[in-house]
Amino acid sequence: MFSKKLKQLTPYTPGEQPQNRKYIKLNTNENPYPPSPEVKKYLDSVDTDTLKLYPDPGSQELRETIGNYFNLSSSMVFTGNGSDEVLSFCFYAFFDKDNGPLLFPEHSYSFYPVYCGFYDIPFKRIPMKSDLSISVDAYTVETDYSGIIFPNPNAPTGTYLETAEIEQFMKKVHSNRVVIIDEAYIDFGGKSAISLIDKFDNLLIVQTLSKSRSLAGLRVGFAMGNEILISALNTVKDSFNSYPLDKLAQNAAKLAIEDIDYFKENSSKIIKTREFTVKALKSMNWEVLPSMANFIFIRKKELSGKIVYETLKNKGLLVRYFGHKGIEDFVRVTIGKRKDMEFFLDLLNTTWGK
Amino acid sequence: MFSKKLKQLTPYTPGEQPQNRKYIKLNTNENPYPPSPEVKKYLDSVDTDTLKLYPDPGSQELRETIGNYFNLSSSMVFTGNGSDEVLSFCFYAFFDKDNGPLLFPEHSYSFYPVYCGFYDIPFKRIPMKSDLSISVDAYTVETDYSGIIFPNPNAPTGTYLETAEIEQFMKKVHSNRVVIIDEAYIDFGGKSAISLIDKFDNLLIVQTLSKSRSLAGLRVGFAMGNEILISALNTVKDSFNSYPLDKLAQNAAKLAIEDIDYFKENSSKIIKTREFTVKALKSMNWEVLPSMANFIFIRKKELSGKIVYETLKNKGLLVRYFGHKGIEDFVRVTIGKRKDMEFFLDLLNTTWGK
């Protein structure tokens, strides 16, 4: 009864969302602060009668708001049901087994190989530097590929490439192959590479409202790039589901993007808490990769990542453990509120000392 | 820069959603009544802080509510971002070019061939009876197919198959091929074939909250069937986007399903208005296909559907015109409130008389 494709799928496993017990959740990179108060005001007074009508299939107002924020025309913006859906559409539109494998970092967002499986796209994991940062040179030696994708900052490592490095990179890769920079975590100290899309027609930037805008529960993501790339994404959307963004999500996302001060304030608080946490961890002899994200990737000598994850879970705190070869010793820890991080640090200290 | 697949796509064209002028919209089968007042109460008091967290990826509570309503276990229910997304996942999971074409009615939901294009599934349009109803016999003579899909009531014709006819049909088709009944319009006088899913492991029923629950703006659809079919849909979802349903949509949909009295009252009002409209149209010498949906499919001798559509649009009323061969003379008219239909009937009368 099933398609051949189905039998070959290996689905993505999202981070745990346990319903049975209250945990301190530092495992899915959610924002510890609530979304903009404008979202609450909007929902408190929303005219639910309008929900009987279909939403705008093109999310025009939301795309204009995003365009205004980034100083782009709305025709250079595509919106979707979380950046996961946006990425899925990108994989369909731009990558193709006939053009060679898709390249992405050895340790990266684990949905990338899943999309490749879904659309039958071959891929090649590109080795990272010994410090687990992305090696630009390792891509530019490749000659045959259908495209490139990497997060910046990278997940789960947190390491970051400067815009100048990305510009050099873009000059060296094939101009007829799409390069996607997944900037889910860009607002925690990094600088978006959006300034490069005028220079490179093959560059697409993907962002989400799930992290820095505290709207993981609302599922809104977007892509920005040359109009021709955006138009391809619209063709894919309209061949899959004309209305992926509901009316409440479109309007709430718009208000969250417009509330710039609130967003900046929250992002700074998270950066500050990250710096505090990193300093404390180092003083306790944990290794912490340099992070520009709202999470850190850490390990301690002679401790396996699995033990750290399980021990903390038993004590009511969730972190993310991947267990992939080369990063088995690490766990990824989301930056929560200061008091969450203090609890986390205390736990580490009482369990493993310095 | 594009994949080969992309170049071959022909996207779906949704009904017009004009933003520039106020129309009486009888073109996209929306419900003229607002969603359940419980939806408003919920949104008025929703704790927006929880939107910072990811929603339940499995929509467990919503699936339980739907299961309770239909007297099924939640493991026999799958939810998605509108029945369009649910259908898209079904096409991926169950249909396959290696198993032969997908069969669907000659005149049917125009997204079906689009999904086939998206996933590279061959299809065969099965001829309808001369009265434009679905011919069950025309399917059972086919020997080689990967699956079957049809809406019941059918769109855009509105014609309906009784459960007993569907049961006979299911006995005759291959038991190792999935049959999907798209019941988007079942609540306007028809009876769901849900009682058959215990008898046929290969039967999947798809419904939506966009029509009878007045929630087109919220994008929630669902599928019901054997656990093995539902588990296949979960695999597809988790390989595409783990969280297709946002938190507000999950909770509001739950409340709308639970408010049974309100839903029944609205559906009866629409059925009554449909019967009123059909009677009036017939007295004005319009041909009306028998409809069990919240729309009717109509034509008048010596009038082209295109002229009817364009004339009404100029006068501020939108209906849907398809223009496909064999149904060029028809327009599809959504059943609105009584006063909308009176306006519509007056327009027809003053323009084309009896």
C-alpha cells in the first residue's frame, strides 16, 4: 500500500517535548522570554469572525513588514510554516541529483539529511576544522555539487562566520548553484549576510521567528533572496499547499517583527546570560565552543555526553544530546533565563565539581 | 540554479481573494457564519507566553478530540496544516509511479493533478456519468493503479455517493491500494464513510475544519484510517516539517470540534439556504446539479460559464469558473447567508431573466 519513497524515509527526531513531568527545558533552543506584548494585544482583540475566510495565500502584509525591516522589496521575501517548511521547499526547488550532491557541514542541523532523503537528493558532509568551526576552504575544493547549505551560526556547535568570510566564500563557489545560509540563530550577536544578496543572485538567507522573536509555537519562517529564487519557492508552495500560513500567524508575526526594541532587548539579555554562563563553565573546567547563538555546545574531560544528558534529565533539567560520531562528548545547552542557568551551573557543580 | 522537478511544476490556482474591492464572495466555499464562540473565548484569554515554546509536534489533544468525536482511537487520526497538506502527505506516502497511475474523477478537485506533478505520480482521469456524477463502475474496470482518490460530495459538481455505494466500491477495488475519500464537504447533508474504516484497511477519510467549522483562516485538516496508514503519514510529516500545526490552531480546532451543537446548527442553516437557492434557480430555468455540499454547480442554456462569471464579478459578486472541457458552461456558487443568495438570485434575474 505504500510508495517506494516512503519505505526509504528516516524521519527527523525533534528535541523532547515531555508532557508528563515539568523540566527546566534547555534542549530545544526556545526563547525564555515571551513574545512581544503586541502579540498578546492582537489576540485579545482579534475578530475571530474573519477566521471563516481563507488567509491571504501570499502573506503579502507580512512579507512587506519583513521587507521593510531588511530594506528589501516584498518580492524578495518568501514566508512559510516555520523555517523547517521554508527549508523543505528550498530543497525541492534548488537541489537535484542530476547536478551532484548537496554539501553541508559534517555536524549541522540534522534535518538537512532528512530533507535529502525525502526528495532523493544525494549529499556530502564536508569536514570541519579541528575546533569544530566551518572550514570554508573544504567547500571551495569541491567541483561538483547541486548546492550548499549551512547554518550561521552553525547548529549544534554555535560557531559563526563573519559576513566578510561569507563574501569570500560566495566568490569562490559556482555562481549557478544556490547557497542557503540558515540564519535561525543570527540575532544573538551575529550579523546577517543579507547585505550580500544584491551581489550574489544565488544566495538565499533563511530566518525564523521561533528563536529571537519567541514564537516557536506559531510556526513562521522566511527566506530572502533574488526575486527569481523567491518566485521558485512560490511555485513549490503553490504545488504543495496554497495557504501554509494561517491568519493569526501572519498577523502576529507581523507585529513581532515590528516590535524592534522589544526583540533587541530580549536578544541582549540572552547574550549577556550566555556570556555569564560561558565564563562560569570555563571556571568549572568545561570546554565551551565559541557561540554566537542562544545555545552553547559543551563538554568536560572524561565525561561522555550521554552521561551528562541522562544525569541532568534525572535531576529535572533537559539538554540536547546528539551522540553523532565526533561530537559524542558534547551536549547542547539552550541559554534560558539567568536563574535557569544558575540552577544548571549548580547542578553541574554539585554533580561533577570543578 | 533550479531542480529539474521545479521546471515541470504547474501550481494550483486558488480561488480569487481580492484585496482591492469588496465583493460578495461566493467563490471559495467558505462558511458564511463565524467559527464557534468558544474559539473567540479561547483567543481572548490565551496565554501568549506559551507561544515561546514549540507546539506539541503530534497534536495529541486535538487528535484525541477528533477521535472522541468519531469514536476512534487517536492513533487512527492524523492532523495537518489544512486538508491540502494532509492530502499532499497522502500522495507522497501511498502513490507511486511503479504501481501504476492514481485514479480520480474527470472533473474533481484541481489540486489532485498538481500533487501528482509535485511528486511525479502518473494519473488517469476517470470518465463521469453523463449527469456528471461519479461512475463507480468506471473505476472497477481498471486493473492497474497505485490508488484512488475522490471527493464525496465531489467538487466542483456537488454530487454525492451513499455509504452503501462506497462499500460496494471498496469490495471491488484492489485491497492493496489505498483509497482516499476527501470529505471536505461531507457535513452539508452527506454521511461520512468513516464507518467503513474498520472493514477496509486501505480506506482513508480526509476532512477539514475550513468548511463546516468555519475555520478556513486557521488551516487545520485531518485524516482517519487504519493505524498503519496513519503511521505512514506521521513518517512523511516528520521528514518534511515536525511541527506543521501551531499552538493556537491546535487549541482552537479542538474547541471547534467539541462545539457540536453550534456546528450542526450552522450546517442546517446552510442546507436550508441551499434548498431555497436551488428551488429559486430552477424556477428561473437554471440547471442545478444535485448538491450535498455548501456550493452548487449551475448553468443556463445558451450562456457560457465565463460570461456568467465575468458579468457577476463586474457587479460585485464572485463565483468560481473553471473553464475545463466538459464543464465550460458551469459556474460553482458557494452557499452564503440567505441575504447573499437573494442578492445573487436578483442579479441573475435582472441580468438574464427567466
